[in-house]
Amino acid sequence: MSGLKSPHPGNRPQVFAVALLAIVLAGCATLKQCAYEGFDRDQWQQPERVIQSLQIRPGAVVADLGSGSGYFALRLAKAVGTTGKVYAVDIDSAINEALKERAKKEQAENIDVLLAKPNDPRLPEPVDLIFTSNTYHHIDDRISYFAGLRKYLRPSGKIAVIDYDRRAWLEGLLRHYTPKEFIKREMEQAGYELRNDFDFLERQSFLVFVPSSDPPQSGALAPGGGTSK
């Protein structure tokens, strides 16, 4: 007979809970990473199709606003290649440190993690693409914020916005979403025009904008706060 003893029947729920937690955490480097990436995100986020839709060229410079645990930043880094650069931007210093370690572990040497201000990503140079996923609804004074991003775009630069919409029932209950028509209107007021409206994501809008020839509407450049998380 084995010398191992079976757990007391009364402890089985606790043992099961501990085992389940261990299994869950095995796929996530940190609890925050689990919170940002979930357990089945690849299925509904379709990251490869998102990256393909952006038509990123090798050598491009990309900023990921609200990069969090690096879910998209790491994929963007592969898309731009070794001659490109990805600025992973967030206002959360703890998650930034975790992403630095993750990028180092995955040998993503073309990722530069930046600590942003709530109303300014503080990019060190103009970029080809500003990308943001599930962050738009957290930003305060969005018209002012995005109007201020025009200076960070190269002449042919664009901004891609992915955010939860009304189809995301849980995020809807928590009010962590932005209706597509709100994004379009606010970005127009910030001085952009719609270039693409992709409809393959089941719970999110996916919109791409370019600077318009018209300046931002009056008042859009007034100082204002914001938060990228």
C-alpha cells in the first residue's frame, strides 16, 4: 500500500480550489496578466487577423497605448521585425515592469516600454501606427487626448482603435465599452477621418483613422486629463 494519505473529505473543496488556481495561474505570469488576457481571449480577439488587417510593414514604428501585459505589443513586435520598433505605453508602472521581464524572456528586443502620463503617451518620436485595444473607454477627455496625438504621427501615420461595444455583455454591465458611433464622432471632432471599419470581431469595434485635412474642432485642443488604463 502506498504511504500517501487521501485528503480528509471535508477538505476536498479547498484542495480542488487550490489545484484549479494553480492550473489557471500556470498560463499567466501574473494575476494582472490573467486579468488583461483572460482564459480564451485568442478565440474572440483573433489577434493574428487583427495584425494582418493593419498591414504593418517590416521596419515600421508602432505605439501600443494601454499595452498592459503585452498581449498585442508582443505580436506587433513580430510584425515590425528586428528593424522596427514597438513602444509599449502604459500608466501602470507595475504592469510595465512585468512586461519588460516578459519581453526579455521572449527575446522581443524591439519593444521599448514607456511610462505614460494620463494625458500624454510621451512618445520619443513620431510613429507609423498608434494602436489601442480595450483602452479607449478608460480615457478621459478623449477628443482632447486624441487631438494631441496628431503630433506623434508620421505623415502617413494612422490610429487603430479596438474597443468593446454593446455586444460585450459583461463589459456592458460594467460600462467598460464605447459605442462605435461615439468613437467615430469623437475621432472626427479630434481631427481624424475614418479609413477602415472592420466587422469581424464579435464583441468589439475595430476602426482605423487617419488625420483629416481639417483641423480639430474648436476646443478639442484644450488641456484635459485622461487615463490609458
